[in-house]
Amino acid sequence: MKTVYDIMQEKNADFNRAVFMQKQSLPYEAKVIHAKVRAIEFYNEIVGTRGENVHVSVGGLDSITLLMFLRKVCHLDVPAISVSSLEDKSIQAIHRQLGVETLKPLKSKVEVLNECGFPVLSKEIAGKIKLLQNPSEKNRTVRHAIITGETGAYGGNRTGSRMRMSQKWLDKFGGADAEGAELGYSAAPFKVSDRCCYYLKERPCDLWAKAHHSHPYLGLMASEGGRRAKSLAMNGCNYYSPSATRSAPFAIFSRNDLLQLALELHVPVPEIYGEIVRDPDGALRTTKAQRTGCNMCGFGIHLEKRPHRFDRLRESNPAEWEFWMYNCVTDAVTGEKYGWGRVLDYIGVEWEDDPTGNIKGQMDMWEE
């Protein structure tokens, strides 16, 4: 049986990561040229050689910038698709302006939360918690690695591996697994899942792509970290395989690179982001949201300063905020309604008080 390391060696993983990191250190202008070369190379391979099609999977500012880059800089007339209903209304408006085709999710957000669980902390951590909460003989070795860091033969019989979840989250979630419970870890009073994007965005886009014999351009950047960083560093900007073929021309970009390009291309910035401004140290940022996504997504919420994404939702749509925080999920045993409030309390993220005072003032005004 091949171990993880055998597979990584076959793919030259260490060498690929080293080359990728070198590219990340290139000057901005060189990165833009690199992105153009990779994007056109992908187009020529898919459209010119294979006779198939390409498209852009569009969401927030990053992929909107990618669409403008392909059209303005690469001079490629590439169609765009999106499950726009998941995005903020200001993003949906930009999608309509750019002629993005709208797709429907396979499940509603409420169905995903009730059937699968809450997307919290990060996609990688949520995936581990999901395994702990759904034990089987098939995933026994992986669960043991998550609890202890001991990988078994497939993982090279290592100890202290990165498979082990951090102690902070083991304390909170490790008790869902029998081995973790014996060690005194707690179990969360809610389900956790990393599958939300699959049902809401990934699968609908995959089905569209299959029906149209098309392969995607994605606005992914390794600088965002997590699973994406590992995959992009190992596989590069353009990836071709029987199971997945895609192009991520911005893979080596930093956030600053992306915002600089957005400014140069006069990309329409959705209102939820505010404006792109330059700080005294030269760094670019958006004045409002730095990242966006589904209004019920909790990935990274524990890292945000207040007002965080749920605070902003409270200000923009108090009724929707109340639904997601208190009423979006029904407990399968008790029938009790609860929502993100229970999750945020459990992971130590404040949410119920208003950090700005704006909401209370609005409520008082409405009551009058």
C-alpha cells in the first residue's frame, strides 16, 4: 500500500511547493504577466487542443476581478456562472451588470444546516470534526490521527502529525469520538460540516460544467491559506486530471496584488466591500468587508474583530440576522429551535450584544 509520502513523492510535491513559493515572491508586474500566460495557456489547451469550453465561476471581488482580467487583459470572451443567490445583494447587482449566468443551489441554506451541520472555524477543521461526529470503522484510523496525531501505516506511521486537531478545538469537539471522550474532551451540542459549499455552490457549478463540456477559471489565491493553499502549491495554477481540470491564474497573488489589479482594471466593487483604499504603509484594503460569502457561513468567524460578519448582517437586515442566530435549525431530539448563536457561544465569539450601538438605536426608532 502506498503511503501519503509515496504519493507526494510521485507528484514531486516538495519541489512543486518550493517553486510555487518562489513565484509568490515575484514583483507585482511579473505576477500579472504570469497570470496572463497561465490563463491563455489554459484556454489554448482546453478550447484550442481539446475542443471543449471554459468558463469563470464567479462569487465576490476576487473572481469578479478575474472575470474582468480575462476579458480586458487576456482578451478572452469567457462566459461566467454563479449561484448568485448566496451572495450579498450588492454582489448580485454586479453579477447582473457583467452578464453572469445564475444557477440554483442543490439544497437551501436551511436544509444544509439542518441535514449536514454548521460550517465553522475552517473547512479543514470542520471536516475533521465531521469525521469525529460520524464515526465508522472506515474512518477509524483517521479519527485516531485527529485525536492523537498518530497516522498509522498509510500516513507513514508518524506521531505528532498535523492531522491532530489543535488542543483548543479538541477540548471543544473531540468528545464526539469515543477515544476523545475517554480523554475528557467535550462534544458540541450541534452538528458541524464542511459540505455546505458542495451543495450550495460546487455541485451546481460542476453539473453546469459537465452539461456544457466546460472547465473553470477560479479566483483562488494561496495567500488565503487552508486547503486551497496546499492544493495550489502542490498542483500549480493550471491543473489537468481526469477528475478535475481548472485554472487559478491568481494562485500566486497576495491580497494586495489582487486589490492593485482591481484598481487598475476599474473593477466595479460591490458596496459590501466599501472602497479600496491605501494605508500609510502602502497596503491596500477594502473599507468594509475584506471577505464575503454566504450570510450563514462561519468559516473564520473566530478570527474576525468586531463588528464581524454577523454584526454587519444585523445592521443591514435585523430580521434575517434574528432568523440565522436563533431559529434556522431544529433540534432533531427536542424539536427546539436554535441557530448560529448557540455555535458562536460555544466557540467563544461574542454576538448578542451590539458593539456599535447602532442596532439598538434603529430598533428604538422602529418601535416609536
